[in-house]
Amino acid sequence: MNPQELLYWVRGTGLQISAAIFVFGMIYRMLHLALLGRKKSLAAPRGSEWGPGLRTMWRRSLVMPELSANGRFTIITGYVFHFGFLITLFFLSQHIDLLRAVLGFGWPALPRSVIDIAAILSIAAMIALLVHRIIDPVKRLLSDFQDYLSWMVTFLPLLTGFMLLRGIGFGYITLLTLHLLSVELLLIVAPFTKLAHMFSLFSARWYNGAFAGFKGVKA
Amino acid sequence: MKDHDTLEHRLTEQGISRRAFLKFCAAMASLMALPPGSATAVAAALAQAKRPSVIWLSFQECTGCTESLTRSHSPTLESLIFDMISLDYHHTLQAASGFAAEKSRDDAMKAYYGKYLLLVDGSIPTKDGGVYSTIAGRSNLDLLQEAAKGAAAIVAVGTCAAFGGIPMAKPNPTGAMAVSDLIKDKPIINISGCPPIPVVITGVLAHYLTFGELPALDELGRPKAFYGETIHDRCYRRPFYDQGKFAKTFDDEGARNGWCLYELGCKGPTTHNACATTKWNGGTGFPIEAGHGCIGCSEPNFWDAGSFYTPLPAPTAEVTTVAGIAAVAGAGAAVALSALDRAKKKHMQQTHEKLTVKDLHD
């Protein structure tokens, strides 16, 4: 298989396989979670579910003032990473080309300079978070293999994508192949690790808030 | 066929001045990325070069490669250089035909056994005993294998000979193969392109005449001097790519402003060739300058690499339908498993036996 054939496979069959696993896995896991069901609570509700549920979805997005410096660092750096990642993912023209081909519609891209800044900040934030995870004794103790795996499969697409855009290190074919392979790895791994939070995040928050609301706990 | 004829002598005969010859040598030296001082060495070597015998075999091809070479704004020095080799057999260009033509090939192969250069354009059909392309009743495969035996080196001219090209494109009804798929024991140089750039063919021949060996090749057997960089690397529209400025259609404002053609399917980033530097039609321009993206013709399997107008990031296979099927399957699996869970739970509840005080006594 020559480099062109490999690239063609990665752009075609490879993408089909990984997209299928991603969609299958995500829908299966989310729906299975939703359908788990819980025993009906026989206790009289002490408050409403919807209000606290929605409030928790929002409040968990805030940097709580009572957090320690370490906690604040984690949350703020986490935000930098997430926003940088999402801006790069959804507003780089090349990504919109791909999404247009898959979804059937597209949207305007952001200027390349904005994408560059977002990508660099996102990469820097990920490195900072990894270093912090290793240095901080509590975080280190809390981390397991899956945390490092999730970090790696998220970091690789960002890194290879930036190298591709700026032509760093290798030729275009090699970098495009590596970038697509790294994205495909992410797609395959995401549904079965804590990266599934990309879909379960808000419903999980709602559930926590609603549960507390039902018990009358002030959220 | 006068072996004692040197290139310099022949050029003088044809009224080419030494100055023009040196200019050509300097251009060749820089084209092949040789050190600055080497132009003189190239000139000295070329001037004394003997005309090597060249046999050109045309197989499953469209003659575009020959057209490219002969239409290189003749008479140019390039085409004269081509005169300077002893082209002993070439379907299209030779005067002889029939048995006389075949005989001239046989004679050259015998007289210059182990020394002649074999140039091949077109791919070789191998299915059903190679019956899909025959010359004088002999299959291409047979002719290639015979001619390859006594060749000093083989030059695969054009993408068909180098990588199989359009005859090898799916579904490849003739079982077409590239020269390098069939011949393993000879040095092979691939000058890919559909067609290849004329000056690249002459450049490689000049290199061979100068140094007596083939130039440095990349992993696909192409001379690095010409295929070392991509069209994208050397494209004059590259600054627009870096700024993210893309033409969206062939007649929008971006296209008129000369913006990057990436989103219109340009394969420049994945295509190694010298079009952006040597250009075509006597240096007039190359496809991107004419407003059309690169189609990637010097790369293997380019006919099967999706539409010429599909942007590089877009998938080369249908992803939406596959994802749709996966979504339905995922939902089905979740519902089925949930139903199973519930049934199991119900069964457990029904068969549950309460613990009694008596049980604790036992």
C-alpha cells in the first residue's frame, strides 16, 4: 500500500468504520443510560425537579469562588482547552468542508489567525493540564490509565492538525494521514471512555440537580 | 547510428551555439538541484556524451506522453537533446513500420545488449495472458520482459508506465500493471505525470548522460530533483491557503482574485511534481495558473482517488449513510438490551424470596 492508497483508505473506509463505531457507540450508550430507569420514588417530593436541574446545568459551568487556586487553575485551563478545541473543530474551513460533505450543509469559517490562536491555546492548555495532573499529588492519585488515554487521543488530533496546517515536520500526505488516523482513533475510543461526556455532560448535570431538587436540597 | 558522434559535435552541426548549450546545461544543473559549479561539469560531460541507444516501448497508453515531449515548443534544446540519443525504436516517431520496425528493435537490443536505455510508456495488461494489447502479434508483457533483459536501466515515462494509470483504474479490466510491478532486477526510474513534463524527461536523460547513472529517487522511484516537493509547496497561490482565503466556485470573487483552489478539489498538497516551477507550454503556466486545481496526475491511483472536485478533507466514501445505519443499529441495541435488563429485573423480583427469621436461625 503506497502513501496515496493509505490516505485514500483513511479518508474513505477508515472514516466509515470509525464514524460507524462512534455513532453506534454514542447512541447505544446514551440511550441505554436514559432507558436504565430508576425505581419510582414513593416519597413525597420536597421540591420541583426542573428548576434545580436546569440551574445545576448552568451552575456547574461557573468557577466557584470557594475553589482553591489549584481548582481554579483546572477549571480555567479546562475552559481554554475546550473552547480552543471547539473553535478549531467547528470553524476551521477544512473541517467545515468535511462536515459539509457529511451533513449536507456548512457555515462560514473563522479567519485563519483566530483558528491559529485557538489551536495554540488549546494545545498549551492540554499540556499544562497534563503537567498539573502529574505534579499535583491529589490529581495524580485520582488519575488512572483511562485519564491518560483520553488525554492522548484528544491531544493527537490537535497536534497533528496544527502541524498539518503549518506544514511542520513531515510532508502533507503523511501529516494528513496521521491527522485523520488520530481523529479516527478518537472517534473509536470516545464512546467507551469518559470522553463520552461530550454528550452525557448536560443530562448528567440535569439529573444531579433534579435529584437534589426532588429531595428539597437547595441547588 | 554514429556512435562516435558527440553531443557537442551534433549540436554544432545543427547550428546550436556553445553559449546556448551552456545556458541549457546551467538550467539543467539548477533544475536538478546540483551545486552551482556543476553546470560546467554537466556541459563537459554532455559535450562528450556518446549517443546511447534508446528503445521506447508503448503499451496501454494514449500517446499523450509522446505528444507532451514532441510538442515542447519544438525545436527547443530539449527536443534536440532528444535527437542526440539514438532513438532506435518508437512507434509514433519512427519512419519504419511493420517487420522493418520490429527488426530495428531487435537489432538495437542485440547490438547494445546491456547498454541501451529502455523507455516505456503505458501500462502492461497481464490478464488472460496479456491479450488485451499486442504488437506484431506479441503481448506487451512478452515484449517488456524481452527488452528489459538487456537494458542498462528502464525509464517508465508517464503515470501509466510508472503506476498503472488509467488502465489500472478500477475495475482494471485488463489486469494492467506498472513496469515496476513486473520487472524487479533492473534500475527503474518513474517519470510520472499524465503527461509528464517534457523538461523532466530530458532532465533525467541529461543526468544519465552526464553521470552515467540514474538520479536520486524518492520512495516511489521518481527523481527527487523534480518530485521532491509538492505542487502546494511551490504554488504561487500558497499565501492564500495560509491566510485561509479560498475560491468557493470557479467564477466567484475569490476565483477572480486568484485565491487558493483547495476547496474546489485542488490536489496540489498531495501531489509531487515540478509543474509549479518548470511550468508547461514553454514556461507559460500550469493548470493552477489557468484557474483549475491540480488533479494529482503524477501520483499513484489518482484516477481512483475520488472526484477531481472533491476537497481533500472530504471523505472519499459515503459516510452519512453508514453513520445513519450505525445510529439505527445503536438505538436498536440500546432498546433491546434495556428490554433484556428490564425482563431480568422483573424475573428477579418475581422469584425473589424474602428472608425470614427462620432462615437466620439455620
